[in-house]
Amino acid sequence: MFMSCGSLRLSKPVSESSAGWPMFGRNSLHTSMIHAVSSGLEKIWKRNVGAGFGTFSPTIMGGIVFVGTLRGDVDLLDVENGDEIASKNFGGAVFASPLVSGSLMIVASSEAKENLFAYDLLTGKTVWSKRIADVEASPVLLDSALYVSTVRGDMYKFDLKTGKEIFHKEFPAPIRVSPAVGDSLCVFGSDDGYVYAISSIDGKEAWKYKTGSMVWCSASMYDSLVFVGDNSGKLLALRRNGTLAYDFQTGEKILSMPICDGSRVYFGCNDGYFYALNILNGSLLWKVRTSAPIVTSASQTKSQIIFGGLDEKLYVVDKDNGKVVQKIDLDGRVRTGPAIYEHYLAVCTDNENVFGFKMK
């Protein structure tokens, strides 16, 4: 499957599966949805990679788990058994999910001479690279274009194949989140307490919404609504024109990206609860109490929500009624969201472990 002599090089293309997880949130809308049916999870492997992780999920494509580490490595693991396929260091801490499109892998990092790479997995060579301000959130891909935020307050759009800059917009405060992109909008929050929507075509500002608190929660989109949480503990549902549809107040800051399945909105909170709201009006349908903050995004199948917490557990919850189907001890705090590929799931813990599960 691979050759590794000072570079990472695969011997065959990464297969493009409809059940793959090629980026954080799975797609540019951040739906985090796989249409699989499962009764629960079976742990099948654990791999210690010797370094910590950011808060964004692994990527899984073609049977390979791609994991970025704060040491600057991207490790490739076999999704079936956790065996290391290859590893490459990119020179700076990788907080973000690697992004995989065909043979290209996009890696963004911080504190490096160059910190945005398009790397060809078949040739083992860098196709293009750039130095921009530090990146601590996952890039997004839509229609052969990359959208990348920086902690200096930049939002970039680059051509995937060539790295050509299509637009560069500057904002007054750091952007620590991954943008949601769709319906000609690119939406993201900032440390200045605003949620911004710019044109995904040319970067012109469409609207901004003042939340009153810093936004460290990535946005997601579903149908006509944008969902985002802020550091005051408020979950916002914004219409595509920037007006407020409804909000929901929790006890503490929301770092967990909200996700939706068409009838409910789901998100975790630093108050230790995981919430499900009615998508139409934001009323509470159910909540699950854990014993520690929930800071990561969740993933979802047809009938279940899967998320981890700082209580060192992975939860599998029935979407209809909020019943906990499984509570799995991981012996490490879960700061990194889970990713699903076909009938496999991978998740990381802050004691440098990556776990592999198989859906029952």
C-alpha cells in the first residue's frame, strides 16, 4: 500500500468512497452524517502515535485514517487494524484535520516556515505550499476550492490544484473555527463576537451578526439555516440572510459544533450536557448529562449520535429519545471529534491514542 523513504508515498490511489470522511464535518456544510445503521460500537484497536492532537476530527478515506498531531506529523493508519501505513512531518503543529481529495492531501499547520501544503500521495511530492498566518482550524473543500481561516483573522480561498489565491479577506480578530460553505456563502465566527457570512465566490461580505461573545465553535448549515454556538453558552439558528430564527441558552460556552439531521439540532456544551433541539423552533427535546465538559463535534448515523467528553468516555445515543445506548471508557479525555468511514469509526484521546471501532 505504501513506500516510505523520507517521504510519504502510496502505491495506489485513495479510493473515493461515498461513505468516506474526507474533511472535518465530512463535507463543506459540516453535516457530520453517514447514512449507516448500527446498534453500537465494538473497539477493535488502539494506537499510540506519541503526540497530542487538536480538536478537529481524523480524516478517513480509502480505508486509511489520516491523523494530524501537534508534533507536526500526519500519521496514516489502517482503519481495520490500526497498523501504521506511513508518517510524514510537515514542520509545524497540525491542529486541523488533513483534507483528502483524490491523490491530494491538504495539510495546514502553525509555527512553520511554510504551513499550507498540497501533497501528492502517489508521487510523494509537494505540489504547492504557502506561508500564511498560523492555521488552527480545518480547511474546507468545495468545487475544487479551499477555504482556510487563520488566527490572524484571515479568510482565504485557494484553487485546490494550483494553490492560486482566489480571494483573501481580512477580519479584525482571530478566526479559530472551520468555515461552513454552501449556497454561495462562507460562514464563520470570530473572536470579535460576530458571525460573518461572505460570498463564497468573491469574498464580499453578505452580512454579519453580533453575538455578544467570542465564537470558538465552527458553524454548520442545513437547508435555510446556519447553526453556531458562542462563548456565552448561546446556540444560534440564523437564517441565510443573517437574521435570527431562534436561540437557545445553555449553562456555559459552546465549543462543540452543532449538527443537524433535518428534524433535530445536536450539540455538546461545557456544562456537561449534550442537547437535542427541535429544528423548527429550538425547543429542547432531550439532553444527556455527562460528568465533564463536551468540547468536540459529534458524528451521526441514521439513528444514533456519537460524541466524546472530557470524562474520558465515548457516548452512543439514540437520536429519537436521548437514551444512552453505549458508554465506552477510553482512559483519556476526548477533545477530538470522531469520524466515520463505512462501518468503522476513529477517535483520538489526549493521551496520544487513536482508537478504532467497528459498528455492530
